[in-house]
Amino acid sequence: MGATAAIVAGGAIMSVAMGARQSFGLYLEPLAQGYGQPLGLIAFAIALHNLAWGFAQPFAGAAADRLGPAPVVAAGAVLYASGLALVALSATTAALLIGMGLLVGIGISCTTFGVVMAALGRAVAPERRSMAMGLASAGGSLGQALFVPLAQGVSLHAGTAASLLTLAACLLLAAPLGLLLSRPPAAPAAAAAELPWRPAVREAMRHRGFRLLTLGFFTCGFQLAFIGTHLPAYLMLCGLPSGAGAMALAVIGLFNMIGSWACGWLGGRLPQQQVLGWLYLLRGAAILLFFLAPKTSGVVFIFAAAMGLMWLGTVPLTSALVATLFGVRHLGMLFGLCFLSHQLGSFVGSWSGGLVFNLTGSYALVWMATALAGVVAAALHFPIDARPRHAAPLPVMARKP
């Protein structure tokens, strides 16, 4: 029952945190109009939270490894809500950069993958780890399906500020749920073989599989951030109604509930690096086909459903693979280091969309780059050796003379 409660709580935290984040694309045009700034500058402000998230994630993961997830989740939810409220209540560029950029980024690092996945990695048995992480990721997708329409509806009826404040209130309600993630490790005996954190980081950095995994994760962030931030504006340029973007993001979240669960299930039965490789390859193909296809409501729905099946499935697979390679004692910190690459990709994906559009008047170059990146990521993941690292040496006192 305790493990089940941890999985449910993790899914709920992810639902609120990721659901709020996935709605940011809906605010791109309203914030640009309200601030009187170029779309590229607003895209940079939204992209900044990805960068702050990435650099804060190893520290948030290390704090959760040491202190437990409860205080980290609570602090993160308050920071996240404060950032959204600052943007809602202050119509300045500085407030946008500090609120949507720094505060939201640090808050997300404390309430999503690096903290929740690491807590679940310790709370459940190894054979259930990939599935548990997949279920928590599915919770994040449920939030996307619920919060994107909520944000859009409140924004249409009460304005952008009211919509942001509504999301902030939901985050404060989720702050106490980290208490349910604080459980003793499911396999305490295995923790004795784990390295201290400094040698663990050094070994991870020297491990070829970890380096390939980290480089490939850049692609995931690049693809998801570009689509999540710029798809609504792109569909409006293609002549579709303004609600098409919200519909597409909601469909992505709905279908990713299935995709995250399926990826977690597959990761418990097949080599996780192979599943990741095929996932990136299929994602790149779906992006290319969508870019080349005529833009109709049916095509948008099919693309959103296909992307949803592959959206966050990389996260349980990647975090479970890190746990397989290095154990769970420092999982939050090691996954955080890997996730930094993901967030650098997210920053590039969000910002480059606006930058390229400002320079060329089109998103075409970024769509092509996003599709090609899937092929590159697949080539990086297929060769990963997923065997666990060598066993740690026995303590000095336990060695035979």
C-alpha cells in the first residue's frame, strides 16, 4: 500500500507541475501582445525556465537524496507558484524573466522528474521500478490533458493574469504531497554497495553509456520544447483556429498517459536503451511526416496522438537506465546531471523557434532540424552498454588480510 501511495502521489505532483508547464505555449501570443515585445523575446523568457530547470536539477536531486523528497517538493511548489504569480501581477520584462524564467525553472526542478523519479526508484522494488516511473510520467501527461484546457478556458473568460494565478493556486495545493513519497528504500541491502557521491559522479562521467545517454537526452528536450512552445503559433500561421493549439497539446497529454505507461512496461521487459533508440527514431519520423503533410484538423489530431504516445516515455526509460547502471542511492543527482543536457536542448528548442521565425518568417528550418535530431539520438542510444557498473570494492575492514 505504501508503494502504491507513493506512485499515486508522484503522479499527482507530476500532473500539476507538468500540466502547468505544458500550458506555457498558450501564453506566447498573449504575453507578446501585452508586453509589446517581439515574439522571439517572449520565447526567450519562456525558454529561460528550461535552462534554470536544467542547472538546478542536479542540486534539487542531491537535496532530495539527502533530505528526502517532502521538503524539496514543498519548497519547489512555492517557488513555482511565486514565479507564475509574479508574471501575472507585474507587467514588466524583468518580472517575466525572473518569474517565468528563474523561479519557475527552480520550482519545476523540485517537483518533477529528478525528485519524483528518484524517490520512486528507491520506494519500489527493482523489478517494478520502470513500471512505477512510467505510471508517474503518465500522471504528468494527465496534467497536460487537464491543465491545458483549464488554462485556455480561464484565459479566454478572465484573462491571462487570472489563468496564471489559477495555475499558481493548484501548485500550492500540491505542495504537501511530497510527504507520501518519503518511504524507506525497497532494497536497503543494495545501498551498502553504492559509492559516495563524489566517486559516483566521477564514475558516471567516465562511463561511455552515461555520456551517450546524456547526449541523446538533449534531443528529447529540443523536440518537446519546440513543439510545446511553438505548435499553437505554428498552427495559427497555417490558418487553423486559435483553439487548435490547445486541442493538440491536450491530445498529446491524453495519449502520453498510454505512452508513458507502455514505455515503462517495455522498459521492464526489453533493453531500455533499445526501446529509447526506437522511440527517438519513430518520433523523428512522425515530426517529418507532419511537417510535409497538409495542415488540417485531422492531421493535427493524428500528429498530436502519435507524439503523445512518445512524449514523456523517454523519462522513465532514461531514469531506470541510470538506476540500472549506478544504483539508486544517488539517482536524483545522477539523473539530474543527465537531465541538464535535456534542458539545454529545451532551451535551444524554445528559443531557436522564435529566433528562426523572427529571421526567416517561417518555422520550416526548425521543423527539419527537429526531425533530423531524432535520427541522431537513435544512433547514440542503440550502442549503449546497459550492464551495471562493476561492484564497489569491499570496505577496508571487511577485506581479508
